[in-house]
Amino acid sequence: MKIDLLYFDGCPAWQGGLENLKSALAREGMEAEINLVRVGEDAEAAQMKFLGSPSFRVDGMELWPEPRENYNLSCRVYPTPAGLRGAPTVEMLQEKLHACKS
């Protein structure tokens, strides 16, 4: 399994997203290659269909897809049980990863 974590430098939440991803993988007993993919400018964001930082793709599939017409460097928010946050919770990531291995 290959996981791309897409981010941009101005996002304060991507490191927390990475830590949550590592914790979710450990809890699921899964091994994966994690690639940090830095998105540097809006043109690159459009080319990559970047949904915001952090975004998680497993084997090229977006874990939280959403329809979008415009892509740019932006922070992403996730609806968590504690309200909107800059990264998904460990449990949210576990649920998505579990579905990927099924």
C-alpha cells in the first residue's frame, strides 16, 4: 500500500495529519509507504487536483473525495466528532484504511 500525504508549506495541520496517519497504521497493524508530496504553487495544485492540506491518497485514490472546480494552495478542514479540524482523527483514518484493505 502506498499513501501520499499532500500538503503545502503554509499549512499548520499537515504534521498532525502525518502523526495521526502513522498512529492509524500502527493501530490497524498495517505497513505502508508514506510519501510526503509538497504542493508548491496553484498551477501544481490544479494539475494534481489538490483538495487542500493535508490530503490523503491511498494507491492514488483520495480518502475524502469531494467535487471541486478550482484547486489551489489551501488548508483543508475535516468534520470530526469534536468539530471542524485541520486533520482527520486517528479513528477516522483507521476507518478509511480498514476499508482500503478489505
